[in-house]
Amino acid sequence: MPKKICNQVNCHALIPMSERYCPKHKRDVTAKKNSDYNKFKRNKAHQAFYNSTEWKKARTIAMQRTGGLCEECMNFDLVVKADVVDHIIPISQDFSKRLDQTNLRPLCHSHHNKKTAKENSNKGGGL
């Protein structure tokens, strides 16, 4: 299988053609992206909330309700582990519902990403 050199300056590690960086530099690039996102884009009030004890308790209760399974997958008789507790009405729209159990639902990463993408496309859309 053909290989190429890592894109990081002065790194001569050989990597698969499908990759951009060697494992070490891939971690560095990801860490830098995450750091920049946290510093310049992340909502500080929301982040403080997600680190709070009250959120962790509410999240645990929501997960226990479905046995830790994704609610959307269960609608299709699929058994998939939930790894995200979603706010049906996002906290950016109504912060008062942030702990309301009727506004929380466990989702797998795939379903949460689809919901978030749909919400984001509606924000920028024309309707």
C-alpha cells in the first residue's frame, strides 16, 4: 500500500495516503482545534451549566429513563447505546427548560448530530 509523508513541517513519518498527519501530529492538530473552539466560539454560560452538578444529576435521570438507550433508535426497534442527552428545545432558545425532564431525551451520537444539523440549517435558512 502506498504511503506519504506527514503534513506536519519537519516530520518525516510515513502514513497511509488517506491520512493527513501521523498519529502524534493528528492529536496535536485536534487539540489545537478544540482549544481554539473553546477559546473563541464556545458559549461560556452554557459550558458552565454542562459542568454543573445539577446538569449531571438531570442527565443521569434522563439516561436511566431509557436504560441508557437512544430514544430515536428505540422507535425503530433498534438497541443502540445513548451517549448524549439532548435538549429538545435547545438551551440557547429557552434556558429555563435546561433541567426539565420533559425537554430531555437520550440519543446516540448519530441521531444527535442529525438533529443538530437540521437545527443549524433552519437557523440560516430562509423560512
